[in-house]
Amino acid sequence: MAKNHMMQAGKSSISVNARALFGVNPFTLKVEALDYPSDSAAVSTPFRGQAAEVPGDNLKLYTGGCYCGAVTLAVKTKPWSEVEIKEDNCSICQRNANICIYPHRDSVSIHGKENTTEYLFQRRFNGHCFCRICGIHVYMKLHGPPKAVVDKLPSEKQKMVREMLAIVPVRLSILDGVEWSDCHVKRSDEGTAGYVI
């Protein structure tokens, strides 16, 4: 209400990402739409590369990228109702409001990787790739545990690590034309589960 009043009065306001507040679980917050006009139109980022040739039926091509267009991405995927879409509550995803899809690397084409910078955190298993110009988080690069550690794991754990490293988590909000009403977002507090060694 205060934000709406200040915007109508033509004064500036400060917005805070509630996800960045310690001790606040975003999954328990009630989300309400504010009733004020938006001053920004939808931003579309055309893909500048060559989309992957992915065999299969019922696949659709989605493209998108960062705000300035220096990093663009194309992904071929099944209908959203059949795609794993996840919002977890790990420390960095919580702050970035990440909702991601997890396609196989063969289904993802990235143009402008040289314009990204990668942030590796905690155990350095996951790299978050941001546009170095506009700062938008576009995708993740999975590194996993060190090879020497993986080689000592039981064969089923080694297989799980290989399968996880074959995906490219893509931030869903950077894609254009997503049919949000068809998306079923799974919320999870598991954070980095699956990499426990």
C-alpha cells in the first residue's frame, strides 16, 4: 500500500527482495499483486546463435537471454506440463529468485558465453553464469565434485554425478514466451541435495 501510494504521488520508492532477508522462508510468504501500472514493456531477446538439432516429437524452441542481449540462449523442450521446473531454497537460489529447468546439454545452445562471468560458491560444484555487462543470471554450469573424489564413489553414485553434469540448469525467467499457466513449479528445501558425498 505504501509503495503504491508513493508511486502514484510520483515519488521514488525502495523495493527489497524478501528472499534476501535472513530468517525469511519465501515459500511461506503470501504473494499479492500490486495494483499499479507498469512502466516497462516485456523485453524480448532474440537468439543470435544456431539452435541445437534435437530429435524428438512434441518439442518447442524457446529463446531468451540477458537484458542487454550479450548472452542469448535457445532450448528445445517438451511441453511445460512435462518438464521438471524447480525452485529450491539454497542460499544463492533464494536470493536470486531462481526458478530453473534442467535440460540435457544437447538441448541447449548458448551464444555469447565469452560475455559471462561465473560465480562459484561454497564447495564450487555449481557455477552461476551472469552477463558481465548487465548482470543478469542466465544459466548454471555444473562442475560437481573433484574427479578424484568421484572415482572413489560407488558406481551408482558415479552414474548419478555423470547424469547431473550432463544438464544445464536454465533460469526460466530469461526465456521469452513461456506459458506460465502450464508450468508446475516444485518447491524444495533440498538445496544442494544429491551432491552429498
